[in-house]
Amino acid sequence: MVYDVLIAGGSFAGLAAAVQLRGRRVLLVEPREIGAVQTSACGTPLAVLQATGTVDSLLQIHNSLVLHLGDATIEYPLPYAFCTFDYRRFCQLLLAQADAEVVRASVLRHDGHVVTTTQGEFEARVLVDATGWRAALATNSQRRAQQPAGRSFGVETSLPMRADGLHFYYEPSLTGSRAVGWMFPAGATSRIGVGSYLGRSQLSRPLSRLLEARFSSAPNGRHGGYFPYRRLPAVSDDVFRVGDAAGHCLPLTGEGIRPALYFGAKLGRLVQGILLQEWDEAEARARYQLLAGLHLLPHCGLLAAQRVLPALPLGGIKVVGEVIRRPAILDWLMRTYWSAFDPREFSWSTELEPVPRPLPRMVMGGGATASMSAMRPRSCGSSGGRPMEKTCRCS
């Protein structure tokens, strides 16, 4: 049997693509049960759940961002709501909207349009790699041995405690250099983690220090992994790459859910066009590369911020925060961040009503200041008739 589409990877990007291909012969290859292995803190704008028909996975809504700078704390009111959600439930809700056959297997390699897995060989007209940073399908599983260049690393645990707001900790004495801590409350529990912008994977001690100093607790299990901050090819030979397999994760903030869903949905619609003979695969590749290029500006801006801000001393971060705390600037930054991947542009649900509310006046705590969450994107070169993906050297 020849499938219309084979999607390797059953998380955010792969499932979003599968939803767009309802009615087609789609094979979803994933080594574990869909939604079984959480590698994300699962925080995203509430509008993302509304856009994807996954509101039933909602655990908690957040209207503020809280930044901790040593003994100083500042609370930023958000112009649009964020939320935390249940990863397993979210994935299962996406899968229920798709019309895909699921095979529990690992991808080993591909030869043309024939994919070899631990459960045998499968052939499909179109191949999609959504396997994460390893890009197992596109690279024939060769990336496992590569050094983690262009990737951050995060580790997270969960504690039985309630709180409000999304919390970030810039405290090098606890987290180490060029690293950040976070706490994302999710109902009856809170997800607490540490991420290294340098890709350092030995984060058990920094996580333990953060937990002991700020929560008087110890890790309760842990999960985590790499997430890319450099863009990767959108297409490799006969394989479309999406999500972390294509570097669709925002630098600095580490947000990968919204970009993965955006590109997954857009790619699924392009593949549907191939199957409907609206365009051939070559044109679909060109369109997809152009789409990736159109979103390079916010990526480059955040990458520049990631290179500068985590290297600043605490005093420098506070100076930056004195500027960002101005309501007009914060409003501009948050609206720019929203527009990088507007959920209305990939929505397939009628539940979406994501009109950003007016920014309320900022509530400051103890005269403290805050770190920048986004920067003005720097410009990239013109495309000169080529796909824009090839013209920006920011990553």
C-alpha cells in the first residue's frame, strides 16, 4: 500500500499537519503512544488552544509574567492571556481531529519515498519529518551523534503547588551562566525548570539549587531535552521538515508550540494542494521555503536578544528592564511577539476569539526592573528571486 503522506513524529507539528489532511491516507509514525512523553513546559497563548480546538486540555489561564532578578521581582500584566495545558490531552484532541493511521515505530532511514522503520518499510507520495531536533527522517538518523550546536537544553520537574502567572528567574548564582529558570503553574501543580542557552545538558545541580533556594524543595522526577534556536532547512531532498526538525523554535523565549502548530498547519495545507493537483511537489517546496523566509525577521530579532541579554550582568538586565517597563514599549513588544505567529493565521477552529485586549497599567513590585522578552528584528537581505529562507544569515 502506498500512503498519500507519511508523517514521522506525533507531537505538535506532526499532528497539526495531519489534521489538515483529513480524508487522505496518512500514516503517522511515532515510537510512543501519542501524548505519552512530555518534553515541553506546555505554556502558550490561550488563543492557540482556541485556534486548534484543544480548549479541553486547558489547566490554567495566566494574565501576568513575573520576572525574578535576585531579590527583586516585577510583575508584567499581559495584553493577551497565556495558559498552561495538559500535554497528553492536547495531543489526543489533535489526533481525534485527524484521520490518520498510527504506527508505533522509530524511523531508521529513507530511500526516496520508501521509509524504513523498526516496524518495517512504508511508502508514501509525500514525506514529512516532525521528529524533533534529531530530524530522524530527513537525516536518516545521523544527527544523534552531532554536537548540540544551535540548540538550547532544558530540564523540568513538577511540584504540587499552586500559583499564578508565568515566572522566570534570571539568577546566575542558581541557574548558572547564560541560563534561565521558570515556573509555570498548571492547576494543582507547577512546572519548574532550568534552560541553558549554551546547550549544556548537565542541569541537575542548577535545577536542585533553584528548587532549594526558591521553593525549599527537591526535584520530583524530571524530563527535558534539546530545542533548536537556529533555523534548519525547510526541505531536505524529498522530505519536508517542520517543528524542531526545521528549527521552528523561537530563540530567547524557547517557545516552540505556536511555531510548530503554525508551520504544521501551513505545511499540511500545502501537501493537500499537492494531492489535489493544485501544484506539484516542487512548487510546494518553493512555497514552503518562502513561508519560512517570511518569518525570519522575528527569529533574527530574538536570536540577537538571546546572544546579548543572557550575557549581561544583573545590573545590565535591570537597566534594560527600566526601559521595558514603560507600558507603551511593553505593549509594542508583546504585540510584535503575538504577530510573529498569529493564531488566527493557522486556526481551523470556530472557537477562536483572540483580539488582544488593551494593555492595562503596569503593576511594579519594589521598584524592580525586568528583562527584555523580545527585540526589534534586524533586517535580512532581499531575496533576489530566491526563496527567502536562503538569504538571512542571522542563525
